[in-house]
Amino acid sequence: MIGRLTGEVAHVAEDHVLLDVGGVGYVIYCSSRTLGGLPPVGEGARLYTEMLVREDLLQLFGFPTMAEREWHRLLTTVQGVGAKVSLGILGTLGIDGISRAISLADATTVRRAPGVGPKLATRIVNELKNKAPAMMATAGAEAKATPRAAPVVGEAPDADPVASADALSALMNLGYDASEAASAVARAAADTPEADAGALIKAALKALAPAG
């Protein structure tokens, strides 16, 4: 199993990159978001990979972070979500967007991805909602050890995965259900992507407070 490849970008196509690793060219299929974030041809790149092995097919799929690879693995456990659909979801929403959409049971947002109809979007949300908190924590843990990339010009900023993970952990330590806490944090992060953990906790607690 090939878990990570580091090499030189030799060519970038519409749906894949050719990565030269020690003189061997690996064709790695990626989301549009990942391909757009690669360095120019001739420069070095590192991708975490997932290998698809079938009787008549052998393909590598690449991701910029381990957290995104884990989201790919999780998404493809849902019936009807193959590798192509998963890459479409990740390319359209990113891991911040898919975490937020699933935590909020927002099937409409999931439907923005190519190849995802209303039934499949609902199935994705229903089957993965309880797993979103763990994925948010994974993304936060990885982000703590990795410098945060600069936002893409023209795109809305993603929420800070470290702040979201820390806020989620704090709420769970206070006794809140993981899914309920993840939903509250996701909503707070959607409203103020630049918020730190303290601000997210405050906003989430306000949302979780009993009415009246």
C-alpha cells in the first residue's frame, strides 16, 4: 500500500497529476481543489494517497492532508459514493465544508457537488453525522502540526480546524453529546470563520442553551 508520495510535479491534467518520484512517474487522481493548490510544474509536492485495487483497475488518489484522505475513506463507505463522487465532494466543499454540512445535516449543501443527487446527499448526511466529530478532531490535530495555508483569493475563508476541534473537545468535556456539540460548533464557525476557540465555545454554548 502506498500511503504518501513526495516528488516533482511533472504534469497537471484536468483530473490528475503526474508526480515524478525518483524517476518513476505516478498518475495520481485528485480533486479540483487539490490540483489547484499544487505548485508549478518542476517544483516539489507531497500527497497522501489511497490506492484503489480491482481486478481490471489500479488507481492512486491523492490528498494534501491525512485528514482529507480520511474523509475520502469515510465518504466512500456510503453506498453510491465512489472515488469520483468523493473527489467531487471534497473538491467542491473541502473538509471544512463537508464537516460543517454533515454536522448541520445540511443535505442541500452536499448536493452542490457533481454527481450528488438529493437521495444520495441525504444518505451521506444521515450515515456520517455521528462520525463528523471524530473527523473534526482529526483535522484539528493535524492542523496543529502543520502551518495553515493562505486562503485562496476570491474564496470565503475556511474555519480554523484547530479552533473548531478545541471548541468541540471543550463542549464534550462539559457533557454535551458529540453530534450535538459538533453541530453547534459548525454553525458558530460558519457564522464567524475567523473566530478562535474561545469565541466558538461561547457561541456554541449560547446555541445549546435551553430556550426561555
